Amino acid sequence: MTRFRESVRSLLRDQVLDAAYELVTTEGWGKLRMAAIARIAGISRQTLYNEFGSKDVIGQALIAREADHFLLGIQQELDAHRDDLEAAAAAGVGYTLRQASDNALIKSVLTSARGGEDDLLAYLTTRPEPVFNTAAAMLDAYAADAWPEVDAESRSLAVETIVRLTVSHIVQPGASPEESARRIARITVLTAQYPRH
């Protein structure tokens, strides 16, 4: 595929996801229709179906794009505290929880789920892609590089714990993001068998 075609396809994909984001955040996932996405994106329904195939694929892509944005921010937080695992974990989790509480798509997904429409929520909670596997793979690679003294098994358990607890706190917040982040970070350090600073 030529660079021009790749650029056009990327632009088309962004237009579709922007349109879907707008519709989901204003009307909810249950009311999302392919015809409305095509209309707002300025493309034909056939082009939309050719590119994505179904509403389900659009949902996956929409959540994956949001996850990518979150992961970039998390990496910046981790980088700022690379010399201290517990501080890094607290910063990364705190960032995630604060962003999730302000994110229009996450709010829409959770609101829809409370109304009985949980198709899109499944991408955050039960379907392994993109949230769990993508986040876990990124965090595992990061932790292996930043904290090589943590053995692979402990690191794997700590990564799974931090990802699952963070998503759980997004879906059902308990304490403030700061307090939840502190507690999750402490659990992570204990799981990783990493010395506390």
C-alpha cells in the first residue's frame, strides 16, 4: 500500500472514530447506528462497512484508541518516578483514575452499563483485548526494564494486580483517586516483593 493510501486510510479511520466518540458520548452505545456514524464522518455506509465491518469492531477500535491515550500518559507518569516503584505505581494509577473520571467516553460507557447496556463495558472489563492485554504487556516490559531486580513471576503478578485493580476502581470507584492509587501502589509493591523506599 502506498504512503498516500495509508494516510487516507488513517484519516478515514480517525474520522470514523471521532464520529463514533461523539455519538457514544452524547447518545450512548445502545443508540449508536452505523448510518449516523457514516453521516457524521462524511462517508458512505458502504465505505464504513468496508473499513470496519460492524459496530462491534468500531467499539473495539474506539476503546483501543482511548487505551493508547491512557498508556502514553501512564508512561510519562512512570518515567517521572522511575527510581521508586511505589511512587511510580501511585502516579500511574492516580493519573489513570483521574483521567477516567473526566473522560466522556468512559462516563458514557459506565452510564450505559448502569442502564442495562453493557456491550461496550465488556471491552473494559471482560474481553481480554484491548485493555488488559495491551496495558499488561506495556507495563510488564516497562517494569522489566526499570526494575530488573524484580523477578519475572513477581513482576507478572504485580502487573496483573495493578491493571485489574485499576480497571475495577474505574468501573466502581471507592475512595478518592489519590487514596485508591496509594493503596493499589502499596499492594503492587508487596506483590512485586520490591523494597519500599
